[in-house]
Amino acid sequence: MDLFSRFLKMKTVFLLFAIIFAGCSLTKSNKPNVILIIIDTLRADHMGCYGYHRDTSPTLDSLAESGVIFSLCQAQAPWTLPAHATIWSGLSVVSHQARRSCSATYGIDRNIPTFATMLKAEDYVTLGFVNIFLINGDFGFDEGFDHYSWFSVGDGRAGESVSEILQWFDANSGNPSPKLVALHLYDVH
């Protein structure tokens, strides 16, 4: 394995996708609620749900048991902004052009369809909670979200972000619409 491949495997952004389609989360319209959890730089080879022998991730492992876990994923870029633009759009870095060039940083084009804009068009309530400035609204990542909160420095904010999500659900418990929740955590970075 060459040095670049080893770097991508061990040091770059690892994205854990936990998409939950539990029967209890179906809405009146029978559309499932969707939860996307992204954990910046978490290594799959150190998580129980990916076969690690130590009990390092019991909560995520139990979440993975009741959801869908993807085992053959590869980041499309070795840093957060273009990697997340690919997650949001499904496009390659060459196609979406989110990048840093000299002294300028380019986010995701607001005209590019994203998973949030597509689910919003299907009557989903779309919620985004992110913990790093690189995927904030200034770079177009809020497009299609009904609610999008971000914090420029996300270290130590995982608990607060989860609490914010739970508070939103408590305050909107009567809303029968299906929900999309995108949660980006930065604490393990």
C-alpha cells in the first residue's frame, strides 16, 4: 500500500453513516425519518460495529444494530469541506468544485441539488447541526434545510448538539412530517 493510500485510510475524514429506518420512526405518510451522523476523523477500525475487539463505541454500535451501516466507504477528499460537499451532493470533487485555491475557499454551489433539497421537496422537515466552520451556511451547506445551526469550533460540542436536536423534537412533537436530521460531530478530531 503506498503512502497516500495509507494516509487516506488512517488520517483523513472517516464518515460514519447511521441511517435509521426503524418501524417506530415511520411517520403518518409512511416515509421514514432519516438520521445522518458524520463524525470527523473517527477511525472505523477502532469501532465495535466494524469489528474492533475493544468496547470503544457501545452507543454507536447499538445504533448501527438498528440501522444501516455502510462498510465500503471512501472519502472523496482528504479534508472536510470537499468531502462533505460530496456527501451533500453525491458528486465528485471535480464536479461540485468545493475546494480551497490559493487564498480563496469555495463551498458548494447553491444550485446543486443536495440530499436536503431533495428530501425537502418530498415534504421532509430538514434539520442540520454541524460543528465546524467549513460546512456552515456561508459555504452553501445550509441549502435545503429548514433549520441549520453551526458552530465554528466544534470541540466538546457533541452533547450540546444532541441536546439541541432533542429539544427541537420535544418542541415539535406534534409535527407528523417525516424528518431528516444531519448531525456533524467534531469532538474526536
